[in-house]
Amino acid sequence: MTEQQTAMALDEMEKAAVLLLSMGEAAAARVLQRLDRDDVRKVTAAMARLSGVSADSAKGTLQEFFDLFRQQSGINSASREYLERTLDLALGEKLARGLLDSMYGDQVRQEIQRLQWVQPEVLARFLQQEHPQMQAVILAFLPPDSAAAVLSLLPASVHDELLLRVANLSEVSEFVVVELKAALRRCLDFVAENAGARVDGVRQVADIVNRYQGNRGQLMEAIKQQDADTAGHIERNMYDFTSLARQTPETLQRIVQELPLETLGLALKGADSNVRRVMLEAMPRRMAQQMEQDMLRQGAVAVSKVDNARLQVMALVRELVELGELEFQLYEEQVVS
């Protein structure tokens, strides 16, 4: 098998990953800067999972790249820097920039695009310190999904004003460009100070314990002996929808009695098969049949609606437990016969 044939065993994203890994960090970083966000995610994921690539496959991939390069590397289009120098002489700096901006986009667009990688919460906190017009300019140059995420975290009372400011933007003056670059520098400094990794430790421990394969009861008892308050917070976060699968029929029947059928039907959409089975078994046969028919008629349902329904179910469970009206098993405990 030739090197080119060996390389064909890799898909296109894996070939890109091999090429980037072969280039070294600095060169690979310059390439990644020119890709859009989706392509960066795909190729970095391929780089992360790449393993066991033979020397022949790597060599074949590089050979394929250089073959393509030789075929297509004749006279290339001029770079923006080259055109700027040439047109500055012919037209003057301002006219040259106006012409090139219409061809390449605003000179600061690429810099602002870097902000799409900033956590929306951090970017929203920074923008609240800026003038509304500067907020609008930054939102205008962000990708729509990033801009929407940031806008949703700003006070609702300013949403309409900001969107109208964005809608009325047509061009950005030289003065605003200078101010915008200064704002970007402030933003990057703010991010460096505030963008530490966020971890909800209690929720993470609750998720870990819910999936723990050992004796959950013994583990929670040990945590209680160390810190009873923290253990209580952990247990409250362990009211996961999947925990319904381990409840007694009596507990499930009580939950069914307290819930509107519409809420329960939404919550069971796409649910774990064990959860769905035990909940339907806890209902009267006719009610269970009616619910299954209603769920089929609903068809596809937004994930947000399903998640909200499950939150309502577990909020009711917690309320009944705290009132002492319901026994709810947070984790499987060992039993003796």
C-alpha cells in the first residue's frame, strides 16, 4: 500500500489534525486563528482524540498536502497588507481603507471575533461597565449566537435600546474604531482577571454520588461525619429525575397523584427507560394508556420544556420530603435479609 493510500484511511478532519500537530504549536496557532469557531472545535477535537497514527499514515497525509500545495500555489491573490501599501500610494490612506473595508470587512472585526470565546457571563459583566453605544458596537460584530447569549445576561430593561442601536449601525467612524480598540484591550484585561474556571462543587458531588457504584449510604454517612451542612446541600442536589427509578411503588403513586398529567407527560419525554417504566406502572392502567397516547400525539418537544417539567417534578418531591409526607430514597442502600 502506498503512503497516499495509507493516508486515505484517515478522514479529512483527521488529516487536518495530523497536519496541525506536525507543524508545531506556533504555526498551528496561526492556522487556527484563520478558521471559524465550528472548524476550530472540530479540528481540535480531532487533534485531542487522535492516537495510533502510523508513520506511514502521517507521511502520506503530509505528502498529500504538499501535492495539493504544488498544484494550487501559482500566482496567489495579494494580501491585504500588500494592497494597503499599494492603494495608499494611489488613493491616499482614508480612501484605501474605505475600499479595502468593503472588500475585507471592518479592520477590527477579526479582533472582536476573538471575544466569542469569552464566557458570556464574563463578557456581559464587562459590557455593563461600558457606554451603551460601545455595547451595541461590540454586539454588532460578535457572531449572532454569541451576541444573543451575552444580551440575555444583560438587564432586560436595556435589550430593546441595545438592539435598536445595533440596527441603526451602518458604519463605524475612525474615532469609534480607536475607542473600540481601547475597549477591546480593557475587555481582555477584565477577562484575564475574572475568567477563572467555574465549578459547582456541590452539584458535581451530587452527580458523582448518584452514579457511584459502591455503597452510597456509607459514603454519604462518612461525608456527614466530616461536614453535616455540606452533606445536606449535597443530598438536596441529589434529587435527580433518574432517581425516580429506585423508588417504591407507594412513593411513585403519591408523586403521580400530586402532579398534573401534562407536566408528568412532558417530563417523561425521552426519559430513561427504567424511569418511564416505573412511572407508568405507578399509574392506573387507563391513565397510563392515555398518557402514552398523549405523548405520541405531542411529537417532538423542545428540550427546554422537558427540562423544566422535570425540575417541577423534583421540586414537588423535595417539598413533600421536607414536609415529611414522602419517603424518598436518594441512593440505593444495602439491605440484609
